[in-house]
Amino acid sequence: MPRQVRKDALIIFCLLAFVYAYFYQDSGWNGNSRFGLIFAVVREGRLTIDSFHNKGDTKTLDKAYFNGHYYSDKAIGPSLVGAVLYAPMYWVKQTFNRLGQSTAKIILTYLVIGLPSAIAGSLLYILCLYLSGSRLRAFLVTLMITLGTMYFPYSLSFFSHQFSSSLLFSAFFMIFFLKEKPEIWKNWHFFLIGLLLGMALISEYPTAIIILALVIYYFTIFWGNPSYRRFRPIGLTMLGGAIPVLLQLVYNKLCFGNFLSTGYANLSNPYFNSSMGQGVMGIHLPDLKVLFYMTLHPTMGLFWESPFLLFSIIGAVFIFRERRYRMEAILAIWIIGSYLVIMSGYYMWWGGYSLGPRHLIPMLPFFCILLIFIPKRLTWPFVVLGLVSIGQMIIAAASDINVPDTMVDEIADLGFFQYSHIYSYCLQQLEKGKFAWNLGQQFLGLKTWSSLIPFLVVIGGVTFFFFRKSSDAKFST
């Protein structure tokens, strides 16, 4: 990559690494289930969470029960990475009697979720710059997706969706440049693509839909290019993908007595157990009404919380004029469309106590492929809706994303603007002075709204830098 591209990507990474470190959101039962497994593996050398599932800040009802023991019911990807990172942290605690459990949760959330999200964000910028040739346009699309969608608040919390999102987009990034720059590829690149896809699968099972699309895209690329030897792209990628899958299968066998029996098949909560046992892991036929609630309804609709995403419809039209990238356009539309439709059939489509339909997060980075091709004359309307989106996500990130789901049973009877996750809950939390943990409070002694000033100053400074140097750029090797 040219020096300027590397410099820009590094600036984007540092910006997002700062932003995702600035706030912390407790992940409640969902994250505690994974933290329980991390702490059990490192501290006790076992897979049961008997010592953690009902105590303090690892208390959870998201758990499995089998043969008299409690286990995490979650796919093991984030916990696997977390355990590797927590091992040296626990040594520090044992040796120097420092680093309490709550602090460990904050650090692990940043290392496992925040940093991969920042890396994926920098790759998103590189891809957008390559497609558009415009530094400013690439920056705007990157900033809006990474700060103006659920990508942002869920990079601050130990849910698996954003972790999987980062892995999937990173794999797509590599596959795309396998197509564009076959001369630069090494054997370990093929292995890494498989590893990323395998880790995404054992972190969030429904991403199998996206993984299948990426695998087809991958095979289409190398099978049509005679410069690739057939065995290496297949064999090395399969090897990389098999390692995480085998780890999950072994975990299933050790915990639940069967390679194919997951935690979701052994849930301790009768309601969750019954619901997940119906359909395919709780997923039924698509529901048009739910699809409307997930996308266009003001309560938690994706296009209300991030209205700039509506421009992707326009971008989809214009990208098909770029014959060179029609395959990527079809891929993005398929990933977004199929994931929306299939998740509309999930019994808990709203995600429980959460901001918005969080299950949709793995598809969000793929909007960039469509958004980068919107006409230049629509830039300012795009920027205005982008600012609205970023502002709304800042409200969420600064308050509490564990939004109670009490409105779900009544959503069909609510007035169209009667309830909003952002304004009826998150903003009210801020008005009451209930701000999430952030660096401004912790280290600068700033209170409530003033604690957001350093965060806004850094974003404003980087934005000014890109606006000041907004010349087009040619991407070449």
C-alpha cells in the first residue's frame, strides 16, 4: 500500500482504538456467561461455571445445565480468546495482588471486542479508499458505520456479535484483495482466511449464513483465476477453518457428552430451553411484521437508529454500473438481505435486554460496499443523516445499552413514535445523570455531560484532518 494509505489507516485505527477504550458497557447475563467460562478455565482449570454463575458480577441466567453442573451456554469463540488473554492478567493478580475482577472485565472487553473492531474499521477504510479513490468519502463511510451504527456501542460490551462482525469483514477484506492483487498472496493468507471464518462461526452460530456466502465468493474468485494452484487455497483454508470448529466440537463433547450437543440444547432456563428447541435453534420461518420492527419501526428499527443506511439503496443502484464490482454488490445485498430475513424468524429477534436488534450486527460492515458508491451530489444529505446516526449512537454508548425489553409484548399497540430505545430510555438515563463508565470520569474527574468533551474533541480533530486533506488518492501497489 502507498505510504499515505498506511498512514490514514493507522490514524483510523488509533481513533477507533481510543473511542472503543473511552467507554465501557457491562454486558449483563450474556457477557457474564462468557466471563464465567474465562475465569473458570484460567483460575480453576475446568469448564464448569459452578463457582461463577450465581455470584457477584458474573451472575447470569444465560447458562446450560448438564449432569449436575452449570456451563456457559454460549459459543466459545470470545471466551477462548479471552482465556488466553486473561491468563497473564491472572498471574499479575496472584503475584502483585492487583487487578480486581471488575477491572479484568473492562480490560478483556477492550482486548477481545474493542481492538478487533478498531482493526476491522481500519480495513474498512482501506477497502472504501480502494473502491472510491477518495480519502474524504472513504473516511465518511468508515466513520458512519463504525460510530453511527450498533457497531459502536457493541464494541464496548462483551457480546459476541461485534467480535464476529470484525472477523467476517476481515476475512472478506482478504478475499477481496486475493481477487484484486493475486501477485501479493502467501500461503499463510489462505490459512488465515479459514481461521477467521472458523472463529466467527464458533462465536456466533447464525453467521453460518454469511460464512456460506463468503465461501462461495472465495471459491468463485480462485477457481476462475489460473494463477492460483487449486490445492493450496482449498487445503490451507479448510485447515484454518477446521481448527476452531474442532475446538468447539471437543468442548461440546467434554461438557455435554456429544460432539454436536451445544449449550443451547441444554439450557437451564425452561423458557429459553423450550424456545431454542423449536425450529432451527429458535429460528422459524421469516416474519414480515418482525422484519418491519427490526428495520423501519422507531422503537428499535435499524434505519431509525442509523438513518444514513437508507442511502445503501441508492448505492446499490449505482454500484451495478461499475461492472468490475458487481460480484461484491451481489454479495453485500445477499448478506444484508438474507440475514435480515432469517433473523426475522428468531424467537427473540429483539435480543432481550439490548439496544436495537443486536443479532443484525455481523452484517453491518458490508453496507460500506453499497454506501461508497452513492453519487457525490448526495454527499451532504448523507453527511447530515450520518451526523444524526452518530449522535444517536453516542447517546447509547454514553448511557446504557441493556435496554429493558418490556415494550416488546406491546410493540404492536404502541403509537408509531411512542417508544424509542434511544430517546425513551438511553437519553433519559443521561438526563438523570446515569452515564456509563468512561475515561473522562475515571481519570479526569469530569462529571456527566462534561465527561464526553475529550471524546468529542478527538473525533472532531481527526475529522478536521481528513476534511483539510480531502484530495483524491490512487491506490496502487
